[in-house]
Amino acid sequence: MSIVRFFCAALAAVTVAVAGDARALDLLGEKLALHGFASQGYLDSTGNNFLADTRDGTFQLNEFGLTLTSRLTDHLHLGAQLLSRDYGDVGDNEIRLDWALADYRVHDLIGVRVGKIKRPMGLYNEGRDSDFLRPMIFLPQSIYDETRRDMLIACIGGGLYGNVPAGPLGDFDYQFFRGWFDFPDDSVIARATRANAQTFATRKGLGTVTDVTMDNKYVVGAQLIFNTSIDGLRAAVSWQRGRHDLTLNGGALPPGELAIRGKYVYSLEYVNGPLTLASEYAETDREQRLFGQLTMDGRTQEWYVMGTWAFNEQVSLSLLYDVFYNDKHDHDGKAYLRQGRPDYLGWRKDFGAGLRFDINPSWTVKAEWHQVDGAALYLELYNSPQDMKRRWGYGAVKVSYNF
């Protein structure tokens, strides 16, 4: 879909929504409702490109979503969301099915979801595509990395969920899921895997890697959220694992494998009036094999702290410190130095500040700046090695409409 057709579709949807109801287009009483959002941003950076060719600035930062929900009975709900996004080389405004599910809640203690379901990870993964649910334009990249979105957002399968009371302590929300997912060809993880495969193919004299197909075999995970009896305080633990088979040059080269042996996220959030404090810590234990050789084995380490202060109902300020290490046991990047590469490819330390202005219930404007030390999280895909900088920064502004 071209950018012109995308914005025409977005404008038409917004027009219909405004003509009916700015918050929801009520189609059949309370049985069927249409919601959505549209946003356009501008992204600029110094020193390095980030997600796109941003050193000269780019408007390739937009999202458009339509969500249809149906309440068939008190227990059975249906829903689906179409999403179009453009984040540099990713998305290209192609309309895709983001999620679609049937949700049957037997009791508060247990419910069942089947279809293409959102995957619980940390506190914010399930709502990461709605700009109105985020205090800043970008969620902390250490855990909610945009380059890994397609690996984390949803899967085709099913899950169980429910709420268990815990008396005076509060209550627990739980989720469990199992399924599989597809890797879009333009996803950053697919491009990074192709680049990695080419590096090792060159070392082994196997020629050019022209094609890498990633096939997810399964993904499974669970989450437990403790809603404490202290107003505004909740804690969570999330876990996922999965395996992906790699086919190189249509099978002409030896196959590979990428295994996520375990991703663990520990979360804490406290909301007290105008103040919101959040912190999460994560580790990802992964292994990759290419051409019969172990090319990746170990754990990443990821954590952040973020605070948001709402001056009033319209204006809020957020401060963020966000850290990612590609190897939990090599914070200094010594493994990269042994390969003749910069050590700062092993980490990313981000201090960010952002302002949010809610003009009204439908319109929001955000602006933020991030000062970064390090070049982890696939920054090599957007920058030539000789031009890459250790210390760099990026800023963004974004306007969003919710209906």
C-alpha cells in the first residue's frame, strides 16, 4: 500500500469516526463497536541513524489501527485489530492483522482466548501499539525493543487467564499461552539474522547468503501480576520461550536454529495521584547455531527505571534511564574487541526525557529526547561500521488521534 493510499484510508476512517462518535462508532447498540487510532511523527538523530535514515530527519514514524470488538454474550467476546505502521524500513504502511481472537470468560477465575492473541510480557507489551497508553513515544527499548517487536507482540494459538483473590493481600491476574508466529521479511530480526549468517558464511567460504527463511516452531509463556492491597502498587513476573528454524538459500546451505531458552521479566509499578513510577528487569537466555557452529550462547541483561509526573490533566513529564547489555557477563564488550569490533556494540545506556500534552480526550502531542551511550540492539543495520559513534542522541515529536 502506498503512503498516499494509507493516509487516504486513515483520513476516511477518522472522518467516519468523528461523524459518529469521537470515542467509538457504535454500530449495533452495545454489541459491536469500532475504535481506532492514527499517529504521525518526526524522528531525528545525531551521530547514528536509529530505526531509519534519521541523521537527516525522517517522517517515517506513523501508525494507524482499527479495532473491532463484539460482545455477543456476557461471557463471549470477539475482537480484531488491523494495524499499519511505518518505522523506517519496517512496516512500509502495509495493513496487517495485528490480533484477532475469541474470548470466553467462564468465571472470574478462568477464561479462554483463541486466535491471534497478544502475548503478555512485562507491564506494557499488550498495549504497546496504542500511543495513548504510553507516557512517551518510545517504550524503554531495553525490554520493549522496536527491532524485536515481531518476535514479541502476538502469536497464533490459545491461552488461559483469570483473576484469583488473595484476601487482605490483594489479588492475582494470571495468563498462560502457547502458539506460533510468522516473521515478516522486512522485520529487523530477519535482516539481522541474514547479516549474521553472511558473516559466518564468509568465514567458512560458503559464498553468498541470498535468502534466510525463519520458521517459528513454537512459543510458550506465562505471566503473573500481583495487584497488592496498597493502592496503585502492582508487581509482575513474565516468562517466555520458543524456537525458530533457519533455512539458508532455500536449503542449499546447512540449516540453522535460534532458540530462546527463556526470557524473564520482573516488573514493579506504583501509581499515586500525579506520580507514576515503573521499573523492570529482564534477562533473555538464547542460543543460535549456523552451519553447524554455535554462534550465540548466553544471556542479555536489561533494565530501566521511569518516572512520570502529571502537572495537571493535560501535561506530564517523563524521565527514563534505560540499560541493555548484549551479554550479562560482558558489560565491557570485550568479546567484540576480540573480534576486532568496537566494544560499545555490547551495550546501550539511554537517558530520556519526554513531554506529553493531551489537547483533549482525542488528541495528544508528545516530544522527547534521548541521549545514548553505546550501539547495541542492531544499530549496525542502520549505520556503516566506520561512521558509527559511541555517544549519540535522538529526538522525536508525534501527534496522535484516538477515536
